[in-house]
Amino acid sequence: MALDEATRAAAEELIEALHPLTARARAMFGGYCFYVDGKVVGLVCDGRVFVKTSARDELLTGWADLAPAYPGAKDSWRLPVSALRETPDRVRDVIHQVAPGTSKT
């Protein structure tokens, strides 16, 4: 998995959409790992946002689909392609609610 322009752009767009949450992205795994309040919440790979499974999966059921972010990875919630552009408030709300249930890794 290459760190391509679509992945960089999606990571930047995600961090912008998460404002005012304390969020950051770090290049790794051929994509970006993103954090909220220092906790890993998901990945941005191949231009797509993936959110870790958590106790708040009901927020993503029916909106996102389960898929591996890269070959060999565990399934996580792959957000719709248009989510950052069309529903940034929903993305921020879901990630804000998922973040407390994730473990620091």
C-alpha cells in the first residue's frame, strides 16, 4: 500500500473535519494512523478512512462497512467515500464517541 496523494489528502481532510477535537495523523503502515486525545482511533489507507471497532459500533452499523484497511489487517469500519465531504459533522461525532472506547496503542 503506497502513501499516495489521495491518502495524504484524506488524512488532512479528516484532521480538519475533526476540529475542535485534539486530533493528529502520523504516517505509518503505508497510510496514516490517526489519534484523538492521544488514542489510536483508526487509519487512513488508499484514500479511505477506517475507524476501529469499539463498544460504539452501533453508530457505524448501516452507514459504514467492515473491511480490512490493508491486506492482513483486522476488519475496521470503512467510512463511505463521500463522508468527509458530505457529512463531516457526523464523522466528527462518531469519532468523538468512539475515541474514549479505544485503547492506547
